Amino acid sequence: MAETRGTDFGDARSREQGVIMSTAGVNAWFVREVLPLEPVLMTYLRHHWPNQSDIEDLRQEVYARVYMAAKQKIPQPVKPFLFTVARNLLINQARAAQVVPIEAAGDFEAFAVAADIPAPDRAVIARDELRRLQAALDSLPPRCREAVILGRIEGLSGREIAARMNVGAPTVTEHLEHGMRLLANLLYGELPNAGNRK
């Protein structure tokens, strides 16, 4: 059942049931439901695609795919559908390029949460946590810091750390344990021997 021009804006029941609409109805739906989501869509695309010069083209391709799908059946709810289309487009683009940028590869997990883009405050909190971690690492004694970075960040084995630091395996274990204890205290609790650190 196609909507007529007179009901393009008013027949919410039909839209919710995902009926096939006339071209005028799809146009009105697109303007009313999809275009207001452009700011969050652009933020999403900028965040998840490394080549910023592609963003405008990607947006247009997302719009074209959403519009074509809506001509068959109006998707409900709109926002999750829009971001699913965007996520799938980015994945296809990365595959087609046959070179997956490190940023994109690390972020495919985040694509699954496309329906609700994390609020800007979450990004600020994450950056603040990284700054706290860096400050805590910087405050460790040099040998402990080196052992923690090599073992917990670079993923080297105890033997590899010992060779790199030119010390024995028991010393590496001691540095790692002491460094991780200090980090935990700095990040999650009060450091009992704060005076000894300085």
C-alpha cells in the first residue's frame, strides 16, 4: 500500500510497520528521519575512516544505500539501520583496498556498536585514563618502568626482557612484580610507600 502525498508526513503507523512508500513518501521520510542524523554519521565516519578526503563520498554512498533500501521497505528504527549501513560500507571499503589501516583494523570491534556512537565524554574519559596511565608509568623507577613496558606493553617474555635489560630472570620477575604493584597502587589506590618512590 503506497502512501499518497497528503499522508507523507502524518502516517506514523505506516512508517512504523515498514510499508512500501511512494517516491514522494520516501523523499519526505529521508528528509525527516535520515538527514537530521548527519552530524553523528559524519562524526562516526571521521572517527572510523583514516582517509578524511573520502568522508564526503562515504556519506553520499551511505545515503544512497539507505535511500534504495527505503524504496523497498522503510527501515525501522532508522538510526541503527543507518549506522549498520555505514559500518558495512567501511568494512567493504577496507576489504576492497586490500590494505587495512591499523586504525581501521583495531576499530572493527567498535563498528559493532554503531547504533549508538559513544558520547564525546567517553572519549574524554578514555584520553584522561591514558594520561593517568602514562603519568603512572613515568613515575616508576627506571628499571621497573623498562621491565613493565617490555613485558606488559611490548609483550616480551621474561627471557627476552632479561636479555634486553642485561639482567637475570629473577631480577626481571622482581622488577615486573614491583612495577605492577606500584602501578596498581598509583592508578587504583594510595601508594603505601609514596615517599620511597621519590
